[in-house]
Amino acid sequence: MSKLDPEISQRINILRYIMIFGIIVLHAPPYIPLTETGASAFDFLKATFQHAIFRTSVPVLTFISGYLLFSANLDLRYSALLSKKTRTILVPLVLFNLPIALIVYTVQAYQLLDHDFSQKLYPFNFFVWLDAIIGLFGSPINYPLNFLRDLYVISILAPIFGLLIRKLAWTGLLITLLIFWFNFDGNIVLRNTMPILFYVGGMAAILEWDMRKLDKYALMLFVMFLLFCFAIVAFQIENRNYLRLVSPILIWPACSLIVNTKFGVWIAGLAKYSFLTFLAQGPMLLTLWIIYQKIVPDVPYWAYWFSAPLIIALMMVPVYLYGYRKFPKTMKFMLGGR
């Protein structure tokens, strides 16, 4: 793998942590449709983060994943690609779905909670369980991990993307756009913008785009991004795919504003905790939500919404450190070698 420029590497780490924290905010229950946004300032703020700002988390992370994979020329070594992505994506996907599936099965079998889970795992059905564990047909039981499910699929397709980029880059982009934007792939990839942004990340790597070219417009692009997000909520624009497509162009340069600052260095240093935080967020959000509803229902909802993502992010630091200190091999295996 070609060694990344230290500043680009820091920028990737900054975005990796911020975007994964954003995914926690995005998934904080309950889901309120954009058209049902309340009239208070808090309702507008919550909708802006959950329906706009952090809807760009997966697109940005997908772009980065494509950039890293093709920077390493991994698409030219298929056995190495398959081995690495199975270890780094598929194994954590299974390991962080299977225990939750067992817990949900037990809860449903013995009617321990009246919570409406996303899947009915009792009585046992092989295909329902397969879907719950690896997301064969839809989102897995640990629902935020549908990102990993789709990322594994498009990583396997990387040699096709790489061939197109090296031979007919822009024509290949058009083909990719047409196939996935109009969902001709069916349910092979659940998020239709992910393969497109993965391909663009590959173009940035293979065609050696200047990743700092737009930095001089960083502030302007960030303001544009925020204005787009505010407009989505103010005008209740439910089709956010266009924002997803352009989000890396707006957010990547904006990151240059904090690179090499004390804040930026601090955030980049937290990146090592980001994958565990991502994997654990689903069950932890659910647990905190049940605690809030059953034990402290009199606490204002806004207190839960602001505190839950922070609690999860803070808890993952000692869990990560303790796990690697006491069980380094197990932790490394569970986290895909990270």
C-alpha cells in the first residue's frame, strides 16, 4: 500500500470519528419522520442533525473506504481483497449480530419485554436468522451494521470498479450511477448511493486527484453544506440522495479547517475507538432508550437525546482499552484486526 500523506491520514481519522459519532446521533430513538417535525427549536435542531447533517455520515465514510482500498491497489489482488474484507468487515458483522440475535430470540421466546424489535426471531427460521446475522436480504438485527453489509458487497465488486476506472473512468462512473441510482441491482446493495461514492473514492485514488484542491474554498463549502441541511428541514425535502452524493465534496475540504489544530489532533486520536463505537452503538442505544422509558421517564427527552451519544462514545474508550489490555487477541479478532 502506498503510504498516505500524514495530513490526509489525519483528515481521514478526523472524519472517521466525527461521522461515526454522527451515526449514533442519527440512530437515537425514536425515529420521527421529517414531515412530522415539531415546532420547537429543539425539534428543528434534532431534525437537522438526524435528517440532514449526519445523513452524510455513510456517504463520507464510503468515499473514504473506496479511496483507501484503491490507494492500496487491493482491487488488483482479489484473494488478498477477499481475505482482508472478510476479516475486517464480515467477521465483525457476524460477531456483533449473533449475540444480539440470541438475546432477542430469548426475549421473544419468554416474552421478557414488550419492545417491538425489528425482526421476529422466535420461532426459529433459518432464513430469518441468516438475514438477522449478515443482512442477506435486508438490515441485520444490529441495524446500524447494514453499512458493513453493503460495504462488504461493494468491496467484493471492487475489481470491476477498478477495471472501469483504469480503462474508462468517467464512462464507468456513468454506468455505476445508472445501475445503482435506479436500483437495477435489486437488493444486492441496500443503499443505492454507496457504490457510486465508493467508485468516486476509487477515482480519487487511482487518478491521483489533488485531495487539497478545494481546501481554499473550505469555509464557503461548509456554509453551503449547512444551508443545504437547513433547507432540507425547513422545506421538508425527503429525497436526500442528492445531498448524499455531493456531501464528500463539501465535507472533505471543510475538514481542512481543523487539521493540525489541537482539536483536530485530539479528534484524530480518538479514531482508534471509532469502529468499536460503531459496532456497539445499536444495542447500547436500545438499552439506554429502554432505561429511559422504564426507569427515568420523567427526565426531559432532550436530556436523553443529547446525553445518549456522549455516554456511548465515552463508555467505549475504557471498554476498548481494557479489552486490548486483558484480551488483545480476542479484541483484535472481534474488531477485524484493527
